Amino acid sequence: MAQDSRVDAKPRDLWWFRKNVPCLDACPVKTDAGRYVQLIAEGLANKEIANKLNLSIYTVDTHRSHILRKLNLHSVPEVILYAVRKNIIA
């Protein structure tokens, strides 16, 4: 049975998220992960986030997937609710 490569991510692939996502409670928008959550919660699409941060759309898509998985969120409304509760957005 073939396994999804996203499930078998190596620790080096997720180092950024392990380092920054837990910090969302303490300093939400000061971390890169907090900034991504803020932009997602503001309703920006991956392409808009990529243009704003001067990144590849594929990089943004990967970061978005990892952040949502790490926070156990499954949709943009859940991200918005999370961001409001953590005072990332008003």
C-alpha cells in the first residue's frame, strides 16, 4: 500500500513549523507562521499571499498545509475563528 508523501514528511521538512507554530500563543503575528495565519484569516488566496510575501505559490501552499495540519484546522472559517480567539485579527 502506497503512503502519501505528506504523511511521511521528514523532520527536516517541518522544522520551520515545529519551531514557530507553538509560539503563536505568545507572539502571534511576530512569527512567520503567525503571519501566514493572519493572511489566511484575512481571506487572502495562496496566490495573493505569494505575491505579498514574494514567495512561490507552491511554497505558500506547503506552508499553509503544514500550519493547518499542525493547528488541526480544516477550513478558512476555522482559521478565522482561531485567529480571532488568539487576537491575531480583530
